[in-house]
Amino acid sequence: MKQALLVIDAQQDLIEGNEQEKSVFQKELLIENINLVISKALDSDAQIIFVRDLDIAEGKGAGFEVHQAIDIPTEVTFFNKKATNAFYGTGLKEYLAKENIQHVVIAGCSTEHCIDTAVRTATVNGLDVTLVGDGHSTADSPVLSAEQIIKHHNKTLHGHYNVDNFSVVRNAEEDLFTPTHDTYR
């Protein structure tokens, strides 16, 4: 089975925050877990794809780039997006189909926006998804703390399905590139 790691919006200004936005919850742990999952993807010969949001730092400069503490391998693919949905207008869906990817592991930011949308869109488009439960983050909202948002999404997205394909939530230390989806079908 061909697999890919999607690291979504793990950008410098989004993770660290700036004059307008707060930093994400437990940013050091997030970066540590993304790096662990990247290492596992390399060991599993999974493709590594970074998706960057053009709204971050107006799509330019150091704030727009993948966080400086994230280990970016030499062989990666980048997609830039203008919408919350990593699949909208980016060519990501077509790329994954061309590469015959059947399972994606997802990590990054922000939980309630881009991560939630990516997980749901991937299942609708025929992919099994493993969401890294301790590999996505967000900032507090006016209604809920970041910790509550993350816990809610981990609970809601574990087992989220679209008949044939669905998502499971597993933590970074688990064997993410040995999918467990078939044990639930």
C-alpha cells in the first residue's frame, strides 16, 4: 500500500504566533511529534508532503515557511493553498491519485480548521486517514481552549467514515505507517 504524510500548515508564524495571532498549544511538543512522524515516514518509504497556507505571513518570508525546527527531508513535495481545504485548488487530490496513495497520515495546524477539513475531505476522496492525535494543534478560541478543541477533534474524527474509507486517531509514537483501518471495517 502506498502512503503519504501530509504536514499541513506547520508554518513559522502559525506555530509561533505573531502580532495578530497567539502561538499554538504545546508548540514544542507539536514540533517534536511532527519530526518523529517525518522520521517514521522516511523509514516506511512514505511520501512526505507539506501544505502551506498562503494567508500565513501574506505568503512570503520566513513566517510563511515551514517552522525552522521541523526537519524537512530533501525529497518532499510542497503544495500551497488559498483555502482552508488542502485539497481545494491545489492539485493535491490529483497528485495523490497519480501516485496511487491509499493511506495518508495527517499532522499540522490548525485543528478545527485545516486539519479537520483535510481529514474529512481525504475520506470523501477515497483515502484512509490516520490523524496524529498528538501531532496537530491550535490556539485557544473565544469559546474553547486549544486543549478542548484538540480533544474534541480526536474523539470526533476517530472512526469518522464515508462508507468505504475512514479515519483513525493514533499518537506519534505508534506505528502510524502500518494502518489499522482493516481491523475496524
